[in-house]
Amino acid sequence: MLIMHRPSSQLKFFYYSALLFSIPIIFGCSASKVAISSPSANISYNVTSGGISGNWGELGFQKGDRVPDFTLYDTDGKQFDLSSELKLRKPVVLITASYTCDVSRYNIPAIKSISSKYKNEFNFFMVYLIEPHPADAPSPYSADGKIWLATANIRDHVEANQPKTYQQRVDISKKWKQTYNINLPVLIDNPKNIFWSDFGEAPNMAYVILPNRTVYYKQPWFNQPLLDQELQALAGNH
């Protein structure tokens, strides 16, 4: 005969205590929303560790590295999580830029062209970074810590101050996107410039990241022909 025993008081206490303490853990793990930066959050002032020589190829992540997950928000306030995006099983192409970066401004037509060409095979995003040539503050790329107005910006009458708050960075990224008719999603680096610092500090970088979060290809400076070659090869292997 099978004899059923009632659980002891000690066992009951242990069981309900374990259940009670497990509840917040379960609910905590299910939350995926990451709070957007406060509009009034101050923007950090960073100076590139690559120096004025532009030795950014050695900074950031390299081919074969597995990048950490990160969360940013786009110009419409939509949350972007790298890990969630890569669950779509398409490689992600990240290209950095900003309003006062004359190099990225020159490359906008090429960026639009290559993103249109490979839109079915890859998901493209631009990442808006710290201003390299602000009119009111030292450039993060200035060797002597002085204001550095790019010659092309003076010629093209392009001028902007370094955002002091996250909201100001959002505003200038929206202005930049509208002015140059950017049709790609634009992600905005956070106030501490985490993306800029972690991925290599150059103003106009390009990364191709595979669904397993490893770097397939990296450019310290965006180069359309070379990127096209790599994307074509990768698309052909899928």
C-alpha cells in the first residue's frame, strides 16, 4: 500500500519561501525594455585614444571578435537591441556618422546606394556619434585640444555646436537625417558615447556583424567598393 504523508511545517515553509523569492526573478528576467536616456542627461566629452594620426584600425573590435549586446534608440524613440535584431537571422551593417563629419557627409550617397543594393540580405543602420568638428568646443580629434573646423564644413556652410544634453543630440541627429534625406534607421549613441568608445572612435566606421554577434568585417573608414566586395561575398555564401 502506498502511504501518502502530509508535508511537514518546515517543508511547507521552505516551499512557499522558494516560490515567493522566485517570483521577482521570473518577472525581472522577462523585462526587455531598457530605459531611454533622460533628455537632460549630460553628454560626456571624450578625446580619441587613437590620436590625431587616426590610428583607429587597432581600436574597437576586430574580425572574429564577438561583440557585446547593446541597446540604443533611434530618432523616433524606438528601441534597438543588437541581439534582438540578429534574431532575424540577417547580418547587421552599422555605419557611423554625424552632422559635422565632412567625410560621412560626402559618403551619404554611397551609403544609400549600398544599403539599397543589399537591403534583402542585410539590415543597415547608421549610428549617430559625438560631433568631430563642433563650432563651440574642442574637437575630440584635435591634437592640441582646440576647436577644429573642417575646411569642407567652412566651404559648405555646415556648422553645429557640440550637444550638451541627450535631447540636443537627438535634435541634431533629426536635423541631419532630414537635411540629407537619410532613409536608413539612425541610432543615437548614449550620453557617455559608449558605442563610439567601444567600437573604435572613428567618425565614419562600418561594421558587418553576423547573427552570432561576431564581426565579419570592419572598416575604420567607410569605403564603398571594399564593403561592396565583402557584402557580395557574404551574400553569395548564404
